[in-house]
Amino acid sequence: MPTVSEAPRRLLQDCFAVFDHQTPAGLCGCCWALRPRYKRLVDNIFPEDPEDGLVKANMEKLTFFALSAPEKLDRIAAYLSERLTRELNRHRYGYVCIAMEALEQLLLACHCQSINLLVESFLSTLRLLLETDKPHLHILATNSFVKFANIEEDTPSYHRSYDFFVSRFSEMCHSDHEDPDVQIKIRVSGIRGLQGVVRKTVDDELQVNIWEPRHMEQIVPALLVNLQQHTQTNSESPAEQTEVCFRELLGRAAYGHINNAIRPVLMHLDSHRLWEGRSFAVQCFQIIMYSIQSQHSHLVIQQLLGHLDANSRSAASVRAGIVEVLSEAAVIEATGSLRQSVDYELTGYYDNARKRRTTSKEEKTLQDAVIKTIGSFANTLPIYQRSEVMLFIMGKIPVPGIYPALGAPNAGFEGSRMIQVMLLKSLLQVSERYESSNLLTALPSSFLEPLLSFTLMEDPEIRLLVLSILTSLIDRHQNTARLKTVSVVFDVSLLELKEDRCSRQDSLFMRKHAQRLYRHVYLACKEESSGRSHYQALFTLLAVLSVELANEEVVVDLIRLVLALQELALSHHECLSVVNRCGIHAVCAAFLNLLSQLGPPPPLHLHVTQVIESRQVEAPHLLPEDVFGETPRLPKGELKVDEAFLFVQSEICEALTGSSYSAHAECFNTPYIPQLTDEDRLSKRKSIGDVVSLQMDMDPQFCPDTQQKPETEQITFETLKNAIEDRGSAEEDERKRMQLVEKFQTAPFEEIAAYCGAKTSSLQSKLNQVFELIIRPPPSPSGQSPPRSTPIYEMKFPDLCVY
């Protein structure tokens, strides 16, 4: 106890303490009313029972006081931090959460100019929570730090340090807690914390340089360890959160930061022997190449090449893994360079400020170099890796209506078309040296279907590239050079064609994809923009098919296709020019001349020769020598073809009788008709005007007969029968039956499903017509039919309607 002589001096000290807003140690400290107002406001936010949570009314008073007197913010934050420390030491974690919530609300409420008064106490409190051994406090502190990281500050800070948070969050990413659920939560919190540090520091030059090697060597391994976890599939799994954070980190990397970010990746893959697994290393660098800015991607290639040199004495599996990653990264970099070059060519500038000009010639030189590099590099890879490269390039080709247009926003359709052409040229470079004994692996459905869809594009250059790619992939014996010339005079025995017997895998490939190939050949011949080069490419494709994959069944199908093409050229329902019709006839003649010398019995070749000789005398414009020459000689006016110049189906069947082909000759009774699918939306699309006029023609209110009152139709058994069955003559029924049998035997599953779906829709449409007649209201006495009420199932309710 103080003596009597010391009492006045002690009382004076307590008074000064009150005026200085400090906690008095003597008599005045016992009086709560004499405490500073900010302390009383802070104390009032804590309830008697921590389970009741923050007292919101008192928190609003504290927030109002802090905003009214921002100079008190540092004292409020310091006192809140003091209260939190005291409750933490007493293990009263409910009050700890309340104090943390109050700090967060003050941070979010105060203005940017005064936030620095709060931040120091806030960060020291977070450090205190992160240093404990309680996982729930680590998660609480991380969530608060993420909220703080999302606040944009206008006032710079010169004295903050985030080194502790980088180390602590990285350590949390490596958590090995015995409880798996708690371990996942701690790791996810650590990842989110690192993401917050990156957001808070990467754009602030006054903060710690997050790109320094000492920080990258902590952050990158912590992310990669969690990126390897693929067992979790929900959005809160470490792998998902890590990929988001990793992409954001790399996306913010400037030119000088790329090496510091990539070096820890290489070190991690080395130390954990992840090159040999290949899949994770490839996935990791795919994320890197897609996340960094495209103009910096060459730095990653340089790093990989240097790392390959550094591992020249490593195991072959390690070097193979590095080479595979390098190939993937190189193709990604090349395709990105092509898109960038297209943007520059269309805009005329190679900078965003539009100060540095470029020309189409310069950009095309670059594009040709990149395309050649892709082909040269891919051809050094093993076969299976070339397949992956081709699949990758195919996935990057934009398709109007399916994939969004690539390139700059102002590039539009022309930019997408240019990218399509260049990527298809790159694909052609890879396919020209692609060698595979099994076409099922060389042309999987995931690659063949999108490739064939490009044969229906309106652009003739794209269609020609696709035909060349298909030919190069199917031609495994390099016969294309011998078959490029479209002629009816050459002798197959002099061509020295290299051919093997059709293997079982080849037969399976044709059974699976033959009808799709025939269909696209047929539709490609119908294109009005097809020229001499297209018909030559179509002949080469058919010739390679017959040499590489022909057996008895395939030969018969190819002959049926040729006969269908001949009928197409004769049809008056198709809007084909004389050039197109003569080109189709020339291709049919040249191909049948080739096919008849590859195995079928001599009578077939005799019939083909007779037709060709007749054309040479009286109709040379139906042969390739006149149609595809430098100066085509075509008839003027409408094309007329005599029956003597046509290949006759009955004579072809008779020529095959008695041979091994006769078992399949029954297929000639059913003419080849390509099945139309959804892919045809990529072919010649109707204009909006055509669609509108078609709707007007079909709409009754635009018909001239609408003034006439329709007679009431009686619903009878015959009406229902006709709605379900659409019968014609007996011959027509037999023809439809044969077509249906052939379709279900040879057509791919997609076409069968589409056909059945169309029949179902047709039946439903007819039944709807019957129902319309059944539920039609009785005629009104006035002679006017009342308006038809809308059924409930057809009503369209507003979006905000509560059901």
C-alpha cells in the first residue's frame, strides 16, 4: 500500500492516465465509468456467454465511433488485440472468435486512407493465432487474412512484412494431421493463405518481392505437393484449390519472374522423381504454359532445354519424361504464337499501343516458320507422342457454333478462319510422316469425327487440307505420290504400289468408320466451291483407301459409292455446275479404272474400259485428262450424258458373279444414300432470309387459302392408322425395308440413334395432329371459332414465378 505522503502524487498519476486514455493502476482504474470511451465500446461487444456471438448493436456503435474518430483506430485495434491475447491465454476460444470478427468488421468498414492504423495490430493478432497448435485457430486466422487480402488499398505501406505468412501458410500446405478431414481443411487453408499473400504483394512494389527465390522455393513446392492429390473431386479439395492458386500466381508473373517460378518446379520434379511418371509432369507444365502470358512462353522452353542438358547423364526414363514435357510445351507455345500472329496480321500492329507496324508478308513468314517447326519437332517424337500432338492441335482448332472464336475480339470470323487454316497446316505437317500399323489407334473417334466435320465447311482451302490430312494418315506405304495423277490410261502394274493384305485391325476400322468416310466423300463432291484440286484430292483419298484397306466388302461399298456419285452428277435436283458434274464423272472413271485392276475379276475391268473408250471418242469432257488439264475443255450449256457413257450397275453385278465378291453383290440392290446428321449444320447454312421465307410459306396465315374455312375432319380408325403408318406401294415398301436393313448392318451407332430419334419425332408430330383434331372446340353458333386456349404444359411462366 502506498504511504500517506505518496497518495497525492499517485492520485495525480492516475488522473494523467485517464486523460492519456491509458489503464490506470490505482484507485481510478477501479472505476469503469472513468475508462476511455473506446475501451467501453470494445468491452460492450463481448456477451456474457460467448455462444451468443458478437453483440451486433454494440458493434454498430463501435464502428460508428471508429469512423467518426479515425485517429482512435490504432488504439481500438491495439485494445482488441490485447483482449484477444488475454482470452487466448485463458483458452476462452469463443471470445477469441468474437474479437477476430470485430477486427474484420472494422477492417471492412474503415476507409482506405485509415486502414493502415488497423493493419499492424491485425497482422500481429493473426501471427499470434497461427503460432498456436490449434487447427481451428489456424483456419480462423487464414480466413481473416484472405478477407484482408481482398481489400484494395490506396495508401502505400512501407513497413509491413509478409515473410512469416509465406512460411506459415507453406507449412500448412504440408500438414500431416492424423485426422484426414482436418488435414484437408488445414491444407486448403494454407493454399488460400498463399493465394491471399500473392494477391496482396504481387502488384505492390513497396511490399516484399514475392518472386524472390527464397519465397518461390517455399510457395511452389507447397502447391505442387497438393496438386498431386487427384483422389478428391469436390471443389474444396487441395488439388482443385491448388490449381486455381498456381494459375493465378503464374498469370501475374512478369518477364523477369518466369525463371524464378519455373526453377522450383524442376527441382521438385527432380527430387520426387516425377519425370518418370510423366503424366503429372505433363499436367504441371500444361498449367504453366496456359497460365503465363504467351509472350513469355519461350522462357519455359529454354528452361526445359537447359534442364534436359543438365540431366544428360540421368536415366533414360527421366530424359524421356523431360522430352515429353518439352514436346507438349513446344506445341502449346507454337499454337499461341500462331494466334498472336493472326491478331497482328489483322490489326497491322504488333503492340497494344498501335505504334509498331507489321505487314501480312512478315507475319506469314513467321507463321510458315512456326508450322514447319511444329512438324519438324513432332516428327522427332515417338509414334504415340505424335498422336497426342495431333489430338492437341485438333482440340485447338476453332469450329464456328461449337468452339468460341479464337484470337483477338476484333478478329471475328476471319481470324478464326486463319487460325483454322494454320492449325490444319500444322496438323498436315505432323501427319505426313506419321506411320502406324493400326488405324484404330492412328484415327480414333475423338480425332476422326472433328476432322471429318471440317470437310463440310464452306471454305474450300479448309476442305482441301482435311482431305490431304486424311490421305496422309491412311497411306501407310507412301503410295500417295504414285496416285496423285488422276488418269484413266495408266497401268496399275507399272505403278509399283506397295500393298499388304487387309489385316483384322483394318477390317475393324472400316466396319466402324467406313460409312462415315463414304458419307463425307459424297458430301464433299456436292460442294459448289470444289475445284480441280478438290476432285484430285478426292480421287487420291479413294485410291489410297482401295490400296490400303480394301477387301471384298470394302470394294463393293466403294463401287456403290461411285455409282451414287454418278447419279449425283446426273441429278437435276442438285444445283451443280457443269464443272462439278464433269469433275465427278472424271473421278468416277479414274477410280473405277484403278479399282478394277486391284483384284476384282477381269470382266469388271473390261466393262470399265469399254465405257472409258466410248467417252474418249465422243465425250472426252467426262474424263480427267480434259477436265483436270491446264485448259479444261468443257461443253457449253447444259451437260447431257448418254447411257453409253455411264457405268451400268447390272453389268458390274454380272462381272462380279462367280467370284469372291459375289457374296456381297446383293448390296447393289440397295443404292447408296448418305445419312444426314447434325454435322450438316457446318455445311451450307441457310441465311436468315431463307429461314424466314420458309416459315412464311409454312405458316397458314400467309397462305392465300386461309380465307376458306376448313372442313371438319372426322376422327376414324383410318385416321389413326395413317398417323402411325406411312405406307406407299409394295415396291416402295420393299425398297425402304432393304435400306433399313442395310442401315442397321453398316451404319455407325450415332446415325442409327439419329434415325430412330427422327422417327420418334415424326410419330409424335402426327399424334399431335390427331390430338388437335380431338380436342378442337365445337363450332360457335355465330360461325366464328373461339380462340384456342393454351394448354398448361405449353405456358411459359416468368423467371421469378414461384412454383
